[in-house]
Amino acid sequence: MAITAAMVKDLRETTGAGMMDAKKALTETNGDMEAAVDWLRTKGLAKAAKKSGRIAAEGLVGVAVRAGRGVAVELNSETDFVAKNADFQQLVREITNVALDAATDVEVLKATHLNGRPVEEVLTEAIARIGENMTLRRMHALEGDTVVSYVHNAATEGMGKIGVLVALKGDAAKAQEIGKQIAMHIAATNPASLAEADLDPDLVEREKSVLTEQARESGKPDAVIEKMIEGRMKKFFEEVTLLGQKFVINPDITVAQAASDAGLEVTGYARVVVGEGIEKKEEDFAAEVAKTRAGA
């Protein structure tokens, strides 16, 4: 029986198995979908499907830099315990290196080969082997004259809970030194953008609307209100943009000034935090015990 792409797609969606494994299962079972599912289960390749609905909000961010290019890759797991597992950490390291070599975004990374197989398939096998759902969630690539990386709460070399990349223009040696400090600053302050021009227009408009309403409540003349809004927006830009923020190493100057004093220019950055934006399921342990006892 001819094995079609649609059959392979259906089996992959049903089991969570990799494309090549799904195709092989259908070939081995002459296109019988149920038999193919059982074939995958016996090989331990369908286990991932059972875990795919679980929330994976822990994990690690891997960072790597080489020759003016840096990447930060987020690989999520269900528990922090697995994130401390040497097998998981090796997977993060290998995927991050693949990203540094060849990938431009997370979808390209999933399709890029690692040890002869697409990263997505390697991850599916790891889910079955390690026993937790995992998600290759994000990848950021950054390029510049010099790219510096920093990992906060490092689990091991090159990976941790927060990964930061900073791109700088200027003397390479000075960029390495000041870049590390700026990366630490970014990890601590979480700027919304590099500069005012890079801010999300919706965020700016929302802030201006709030500040305008606050100023109007003062009852002052319109001319005074305009000045109040202008001053408060200026303060807002200083607080949320990297270049406008007070440098944590020396609060007397801004990040832009710190870079300028070293003869450098910050041209870009990326900050990736494990589980950022994922709604974690809150477990009510008492209710779970009560439910278990009721069903006993």
C-alpha cells in the first residue's frame, strides 16, 4: 500500500512521533493506522503524545556566541528537576550549538538536523526517554561587531534561567568588558526596547493616555498639563528603554553614556527568561488528596 504524506501527517498528530518514525511505522504495518500506532508504542516513540498536553514552563535557556553572532534558545520542561538532569542539559547544549551554526528562528531550528535527524524528532525521542513534556519554545539570534552573552542563575556553563545577548560596535576588547556589565544590567532591569524609537507604539500610546488622565485631574491649565505630560513621558522613556536607563553599575550615568565613555555603541540585545508568559497550572494539593480519597 502506498504511504501518503497525509497518512504520515495524521499519524504524527495522533502520536506525537517524528516524521520518519511515523512513515516507518506505516510502512511496517502496510498503512494500517491502528497497527502503526501500536508499532510506535512498542518502540517507545508514541509516549510523547500522552505528555504533549502537560504544561512545560520550567527548563533552561542556552546561549552561545561565535564571531559576531549569538543565539539564545529556550527549551522548556515540566519540572525544574528535569532541568537539572545531565541528559536534558546536554540536549539544550546540542540544540543551542545547532542554532548557532545554522538556524535563523525557532521553526528553522526545529527542522535543522542534529546528529542526522531534525531537531524536532530528536526532541520527541527525548520526551519519551526522559518522561516529561518538553517544548522548544523560542530562539533569538543577534549579530553585531561584537556579541556578548550572559547567563543569570546558571545551571551549568552556557545555560540558566535568564539568557542575555548584547551586540556592540567598537573596540572588541572594551566591548567584551562593558558588554558583560550591560548584559547583567539587562538581566536585572528587563528593558522594553533598545531605544525610544523601538518601543511598541501601543505601549507608548497607552502610557500617554494614562499620564494624560492623571495630569487632567490636577485641574491645572492646558499649557501646564502639556508640560506635565511631556516631562512624565520623558521619564517613562528613560525607565523602559535600555539606552535611557540608569546604569546599574554606575547610576550616575545612563547605559548609553557608559557605552559612549568606552568608545562603544550598543546596537541590539535579547533577553530570554525561562517560562516567561506561560500560564502555570496551580496545583491544589489538598483538593487533589481529597479527590483521590473520594475515588478510593
